[in-house]
Amino acid sequence: MRKSLQLQAEMRQEFGACVFDVTLDCEDGAPVGGEAEHALLVSELALSAPDGARVGVRVHPVDHPAFANDVATIAGSAGHRLAYLMVPKVETVHEVQRAEQALLDAFPAGLPLHVLIESPGAVHRAFDIAAHARVQSLSFGLMDFVSAHAGAIPAEGMGIHGQFSHPLVRRAKLEIASAAHAFGKVPSHGVVTEFKDTAALRDAARRAACEFGYTRMWSIHPDQIRPILQAFSPGDRQVDEAVAILLSAQRAGWAPISYQGRLHDRASYRHFWQLLERAHATGRALPAEAKAWF
């Protein structure tokens, strides 16, 4: 966890922006029987994070005995330094409501909730979960989703290729991304466990972004961060085109324009502005004309 926070600070200095979040983990990171001590450690790390850091915490599921203490300890002492609270294994809106109430009891100012969708039932209810006002992001928990099928999805469904080819996994990814976009939330793609295969990771990240509509992606190793950023960042040609179109639109008072023989109006302006936002968020250098917009 300390290495992740240090890497975030180094890359923030390099790119001039915080290009990835650090999620301190209480669910899988805490030893059995040591959950309370781990929550105290996570609180200390969040409080000691440098200014400008984006740090969240993944607590235990709402039905876990350690959940209430996680939230009370961490949000109660370090809520003002956190960007979000992540709740795993969310099944229903009722569980989101329980998490929200626990959060507000500990930290009345509140925080965004990021939720992990990890079962067939949760996928079925993804639109209802995404509609909750406190939810900011939906993440896909691939490994738990596959194991929830009692062997009906082979182990290859958790792999870098199978997770994009097995119909049930593909369907789940699309449902989650669609639910998130329907309510203006952030769909975050799950992990790739083959962290030493950089080319395969980059291809998986590209597919998650271009084919499945995800706008963020989890990493489980520092070596994954730069390939993910590259895959989710628009290319130079896309950035240059977006800047040219938006500058032309600005000069026209945002009326429709013709650019290289194609009509553009406010619908496409929104698309190209979002493209530039993604470029900025992933640390891509922008042309001088666009820097003033950020």
C-alpha cells in the first residue's frame, strides 16, 4: 500500500495530474482475525497521504462482521482525506443503502460509493444499483463472478482471453457498462491477473475501452498502470482532431459547422470534449490551444 501511494505521487509529478487512484484494501488485504488492526493501518495511511492524492478504501461486504468497524474506523477518522469508499459484493440497492447509512453515521459529510458487481444476481440488478445517487462507479469483479457459477464457466473465463470470449462473462461486462452509462456513472473494468504479459494486458485494456465501453480499469501490479493508461488514452490524431473541431465550434458560437466535409453539432462537440477530458485524465500531453480548457 505504501509503495502504491509513493508511485502515485511520483506519477502525479511526472504527468502534472493524478492519473490513477489508490484503493487501500480491507477485504482481501486484512488477515483473518486482524481486521480491526488492518482498518487502523489503512486509516493511518490515508491520513498520511500527500496533498493531491486520490485515495479510496475497499471495506468488507455489508454482511461481513468487520464491515461496521471498517466504516466507523476509517471513515470516522480519515473520511476527509478519502476520495471514495468501495463496497464489494453488492447484491441489491438495499445493501447500497446500508453502506450509505453506515458511512453517514461515521462521516456525515459523506463520500461517493464505488460498488463491485460480482454475481449473476448483482448483474441483473445493475441498473437499479447504478441509479442510486451515492454510487459513483460500478466495477466488475471477474473472479468472483466466474466462481459464482458453480463451475458452469470454466477457469479459462477468468483468463485474459476467456473473459472476453465466454458469452456469460461478455454479457455481464456489457450490462454493467450499460447500467453505468445510463446513469452517468463510471464503469471500471476488472483485473487482468497475467500481469507479466504487457502486450496481452494492453490488448485487454484496449478491448475493455473500445469494445465494452469501460472508461477505467483496475490494476493489481505497478507494471500494469502505464499500459492501461496508454490503452485508455486517445491517440494523437484523435486529440488533434478533437481540438480542431472544438476550436472551430467555439469560433462559430457553438453553432453547427462543417469540418473536412462532415457536419458537426453540439452532440459531436460533447463527444470530442469528453475525448479531451479522457486524454487529460490519462496524462496525455495536449496541444497548447487546449491547455487553457483545463
